Amino acid sequence: MFSLDLLRDAVVLGLLLGCFYAAVSIGLSVSFGLLDVPHVAHPAFLVLASYGVYVLNEYGIDPLLAGLMLTPVFFVIGLGTYWIYYETFEKRGQDQAVRGIAFFFGIAFIIEVLIILALGVDQRSVSAEYIGKSWRIWDMRIPMRLIVAFGVAILLIFLLTQYLSRTFTGWAIRAVAQDEGALRLMGANPFKIKRWAFGIATAVLGMAGALLIIVAPVEPTLDRAYIGRTFCVVVMAGLGSMSGTLAAAIILGVSESIVLTLFGASWAPAISFTLLLVVLAVRPQGLFGR
Amino acid sequence: MRGQGFIFWLVAAAFLIGMFALTLGVRNEYPFFAGYVILQFIVLATAWNILGGYAGYVNFGTSAFFGVGVYIAIMLFKAFNLPIVVQIAGAALVGGVLGLGVGFLTLRMQGIFFSIATIALTIIIETFITNWKFVGGAAGIQLQRPPVTAPFESYVKMLFFVQAALVVIAVAVARYIQNSWIGRGLQALRDDELAAECTGVPTLKLKLIACCLSGALMSAAGAPQAMYLQFANPESAFNLNYSVSALAMALIGGTGHWIGPILGAILLGVTQQLLTVTISSEVNVLILGVMLVLFVVGAPSGLIGLVARRVKRGGGR
């Protein structure tokens, strides 16, 4: 019943899927991992981006191009969100933590309902040349949409990692994550750096949203499943570790794909959440943590 | 203090007698059908506040406890044909044990990590129920209500009264915790857990008590749901909407006092019932979300905070 061939297929698909998960989680790795913002609404923004891509695709624009077009829009949304969060919660201190979490939870629900009101609860997908085709290697068939998502995801992660480790702003972002007080003493403004970083983290979602809708059709409540996946990846990676994000996402992707082959799709939603709980309970600093 | 306690129990008794009189006096079923939902949310918001408001642990897992309550009731009914009161007791017991488990999670997780862990719990339990054929699996399960016993003339009216009784129990528990050493200890650990632990507050014990009671009440509130709808499926029983509603109602009402969640639940519950009838059920989730965000941004102490400020200003003049 279960053969090595099946296992091999599952691992290969899981690897591709894992890189895609890294792409949708890398923004959270910056906003939650580096900036400590309890960004529960990250997956909701992701699904919102997917719907943006869907709407643009209706006008005949390629999904990847549409994702690129949405990037500056999401950058601005990110700046605005962080500004509100900073003014109302971060500035007022620790006892605001409960309300900060509730704030993002509320935002997530608002986005969900607005999508339902605007476009309905039906599943939506995009059309492009590379969707629906598949690629043959030996006796394996790999869907072209996964390969496209894989390639773009790798590129996205590479660019973001380079940005954080090579540029001056990137250094500043990592510095603010390490020691905000020291940065202030150097005469820099931590708020401006964090706002910029949050903008970047949200801008990445434009592209990630395009990948999400390329890989599979989306529905308004899809963000609930992705709360598990994205937080699982970021926590398993160890907060703020970019290379860890890729490794953790691949672990998640392969485990999901193997369980799916063995037990069927109805168990799929629990995998990421179970992994997340296990990591939180056993190794809260993550596999590649600081 | 004693005088206040007397007044509280007097009001509670008057509330129960009033609700009972309504079930006898009003013929139309609809007010009870709608009122049941509002009462259920009072229980959920009050229960949420025991952990979220007093201890400062944001629980996103209200739907996990609620759904467990629904399915324990179904199991007890389907396997042994037990009456509703036993179903509720069973659900409360399992909810309490689950709450203890969540309480141990707080040992290693604080803040957002705890919140995410409670969502994880919801989805994991939902997935197990979805794959369990005995209770209907993903397709859900139809239930036939047993004949209703006197003095109630219909099952919905009886459930309405049962839920009203749960409201009294939940509020009494919340009020007791708030006024006792448990409440003061929880408040201390909410402000600074490390400092509280160092000064000798038994933080783990307090958190376990809070989680256990909160969980038991949430599951109890869910137990009558299956009989109320005569149907249950995992997707609706474990819907995250219960989590966001309980949290929003408590935060909007105000988390500092047991009256807060009641006010929030009544305000939002009534608005939702009116909107569901007149517009659509999507819009009421939207209103809930918007009000939640507006309140956490603009009125951190909720409705009771707004009222207190008004009273203080009035007194100054």
C-alpha cells in the first residue's frame, strides 16, 4: 500500500511546498520574529493580497505581475498598521499587550468579513499559462504551479535575506531587534526603523499572496489555517532567523505532504498546529534560535 | 461587603424567577430562540474574562472549549441517552480538565505564544472530531430532542431557562474570584508575573484554578447547543467566531469588573440578533470586529471605563 515511490513523491512535493511556506512566512519572521509585534493578522493580509491578485487577474494581468503591483500598496498598508499599533499600544507600555493581540485578531476578522461581503464565500483561483500544466521527471509529475511558486519563493527569500544582511537599513533593522535602547543612544529613531521594517514585511505579502493563489484556490477564511502554518514556521525557525525560516518551512512542508499521503487530507489542518505546540512545549527558542 | 452580597443574590434570584415567568407567560418561541444566544454569550464572555481579564492571558481557544462541550453532550446523549443536566455537568467536567491542561501550558508560554497555542488546540481537537465517525464526522450529526418535562411547554424554553441558570452560576463564580484572594493574586500576576512569584503568590496554582473554572464554564455553555439546533458539525461547533465574540464582548464591556462582560455581551448580542434578522450574519461579525478594534484603540477600559469617567467628571463639578 505504501511504497517508496509514494514516499519519494511526498518528499519532493513537500520540499517544493516547504519553500512556498517559507515565502508566506518570511514577512512574519520580520514583523513577529524581529520586531516582536504579535501580528496575528499576518495571514489575513496574505489572503487579502491573494484576492487583490485575483481581482487584477480578472483584467488579464499575470498573477505574478499583479503580485508585484500590489507590493507598494501593501508597503503603505504596513506603514499605516504599524503606526496605529505603535501609537496605541507599544508607546503605552507592557500592560497593553492583551489589547495589542486583540487588536490584530480584530483586524483579521474585519479583513475576512470584508472579503466575504465584496466577493462572496466561494473559492477563487487565477488563470495563467503555467497553471494546470505539469512537468515530467522520470515517472513523476510535478505540477507547474508548484515549480513556479518554488522559484519565486526562493528568489524572494534570497532578496530579503540579502537586504537584511548587506544593506545599511537591514543592519539597522537587526540592530533594533537586538537592543532598542542602545540604538536610541546612537541617535537613531527606533520607531522609524521599525515602521520601515514592518512596511517591508507587509510588502512581501504582495508577492506571497500571488504565490498563495497560484498554488491553490483561496477562500476568505483560509487565513485561519495559515495562522498555524506561518506561526509554526516562524517559531520553529527561532524568532527572526531567516535561514531557519527556510529550513523550518521545509520541515513543515515535508511533514504535511507525508501525513497527507498516509492518512488523507482531513488530517492536514492539524499538522502545522501540532508541530507548533510541540515546538512551543519542547524547544520554545526554536530549532535555529538565537 | 456582606450587604453587597445580599443584593447580588437577590438580583440573581429575581433574574431567574423573571426568566422562568417569561417561559410560562410568553407563547411565541422566537424571543427565547434569540435570547438563548445572548445568554450563552454572557456565559462565554464572563468565563473568558476569568482568565483573560483577571490574569491577562489572552485565550483564543473559547471555541475549543465550546466545541468540546457540544460534543461531550452529543456523546452522552447518543451513547447513554442522558438528560440535559447530566450532559452539561459532563461537559463542564471535561472542559475543566482540558482547562487544567491549558493551565500547564502557561508554565512555558506567555503573551502571544499562549494565544497561538490555544488556537492550535482548537484546530487539533476539531480535526479529531472531524475524523471521528461515531459523532458524525465532518458531515455533522442530526439529533432528535427528547420530550420536554413539565413545567416547560417547549424544549427551547427549557434550554433558555437552563442557559439563564448557567449565567447566574458563571457570574457568581466570576464575582467570587474577583472579590477573593484568587482575584487579587491573579491581578498581581497579570501586572508582573515574576514579581508576584517572588513575593510568594502561588502563580501556578492560581492560573490552574482560573483556567479550570474558565474552561468548565465555556464547555457548560456549549453543552445545550446540540439540542438547541438539533444538529451539530465540527465546523460550526469549533468556529473561531466564538473565540472572537467572547474576547470582544469582554474587552468592549470592560475586563476589570464582572459586570463588564455582561454589559458587552448584552450590547453586542442584542445588536447581532437585530442585524442577523435585518441584514446578514456577515455584517454582524464585521460590526463585532470593528467595535473590538475601536474599543481596544480608543477606550482601553471598555464600557465600564467610559461610565466611570463620566461619573467622576460629573462628581467634580
